[in-house]
Amino acid sequence: MNSRPHERPVASPCVSICALDEQDICTGCQRTATEITQWGRLDNTARREILALCHERARAQGLLIGG
């Protein structure tokens, strides 16, 4: 694990809109079904990587404007 020893866990991006699209990506948080099921076992480094992917997916879907 690459997380710092006393670092708080990175919070889940879940927004309680849990529905998978045709690509098995949640329309609420933009995580894949696999990322959702693995989240609780991941260290903060892996969680941040997933959050970056979620951001990219949201931007590609036109869900984010700007930053």
C-alpha cells in the first residue's frame, strides 16, 4: 500500500444514484461495476486513480463543465 500510515480513507464518490449504463458504468459516480465492488479493499492511491478516471468519464459524457 502506498497510502500514508495515518491518512484517512479517500471517501467513496457514490451519490446514491446507482444505475449501470450499457458499459457497466454507474450513471451517478462514473465508476465501473468492478471499481465499485473493489472500493472497500483499495488503498488511497488506487482510490485516487479511480477518482481521476471517474472525472475523465464524466467529462467525456458532458457532465462536467470547465475544470
